[in-house]
Amino acid sequence: MAKAEQRAQMINGAGFIAALDQSGGSTPKALALYGVDASDYTSDSEMFGEIQNMRARIILANDFTKNKVIGAILFERTLGEEINGQKVADYLWSVKGIVPFLKIDKGLEDQANGVQMMKPIPGLAETLAKADGVFGTKERSVIHEANADGIAAVVAQQFDVAREVTDAGMVPIIEPEVNINSETKAEAEDILQAEILKNLDQLAEGQDVMLKLTIPTKANLYDALADHPRVLRVVALSGGYSTEQACDLLGQNGKMIASFSRALTEGLSKQQSDAEFNAALGGNIDKIYKASV
């Protein structure tokens, strides 16, 4: 029953997906923006404790509910953490009504052919089997140039992983990010759109996916992807844009909703009082929600 309700929320829900999946590589930067300096922790365990405290503060905020946030992406380590005595994924769904996803990629390979492929994901089947209460996954690679061979390789790898995820009964969020600073961004997006369509057409019934894409230079470029029968939803990453920029650009694309990380947490600080924190987060949530609907 929960899976059916979660699927319906992903297809029809009004709102956006929060990206709370900062991993080991991105955590120090996220913490620094949150007002936690590297000198404030002395081990990986303390660092991850700080980022979990930030995530919990966000999730517990009054405005962080399914009324505007329909899903949330978590880091694998977060699945073992608790909020108010419940596992984070269970708390998100049972208390907040928010669909949980799991980031499964292990980072990026060095750049080649204008792209960065995903590193191998060892033990993926075991990870998926243990992801209790999680609806789907998210896996990221990056495109830096309009290199047709590189983009084709990125998309092929993404769909190979996606099939493993659908075989496990989950819905993958495929994320081939296009670098917003690429000099050939628009050209890369044209190639990417064609490659994704080609791979979508090869999926069988029941192999449904979601797509997480950089907001395109050409507005509504990805409408055909959103309309494809194998796609539940197309979501947008903020990619380094400010909250205001990301929301303005997203508002030009009628069939995309947000899945923001940096734009969601912009202006938040550990040093803020709860009232200040909740006001700042609520403002970000409201902006992102309005751009998504």
C-alpha cells in the first residue's frame, strides 16, 4: 500500500524533492556554508554527526511537510540514523508524508571525453535489499562538454544501473548533470535529450524511472522526456545557481519540478535561533515550491 501511495505522490504530487544527500566529499563544503568550520570537528564521525544534525533540523521544521516537499533524497549513512526514535526514512514517510530516496552512487571517475562517469557501485544488490522503507534511488554523473561519445556513455551507464534498481522493485532517479558553466551547455543538452529518449524507448513496461536534470538553456527542452510513458517525473537540480536564479529558470519549464540541495539550504546557519532558522528555511521552501508548481 505504501509503495502505491508513494508512486502516486511522485506522479501527481504538487511540490518538490529535497536533496539531503550530502556525502563524504560534499559534506565539508555544505557544513562550511552552514557555519560549521572544519576546525569544529576532528573525525569523519563528528563531521557526519554535524551534517545529520543539520538534516534533522531541516526535516523537523514545520514547513518541511508533504504539502510542499513530496520527496527527499538521503545519503546511505543517513538510513542508519534516527529522528525522534525512528529511522530517518520511516520518519519521513510515516510522520511527514515525504517519499524517501537513497543516493547510491560512489562518486565520479576522472574526466574523459568531456564527461565524468560514475565510479563502480560495489554491493549494490545488497544495498538495495537493505534499504527498508525507501521508494527509489538517485545516481549522479556529470557532463562538461558537448561530446557525443561521452554523453552516450554516461547515459548508457545510467540506464544499466537503473535496470538493476527497477529489478529490485525500486524507482531510480537518473541524474546526468550538465555543468552550468560549460561553454557548450545548450549543445550538450540537445545530445543528452536525444540519448535519454533512445534509452527510454528500450525500457520494458514496469521499468519506470525518474530523471534529474540541469535546468536547460532552451526552456521546455525536456517536455518530451516528461511525457514518456516510462518516466514518472522530471526534476531539476540547482547546479550551483542561487535559490533565486534556480527558481526563476525552473519557472520557465512547465514540466519540471525542483530537486534542490544548495538552493534549499541557502542562508541557513547553525548559529541561527530556531525561529530564524525556520523562517529562512520556510522562505526557501516557499520559493522552490512556487517555482515547481
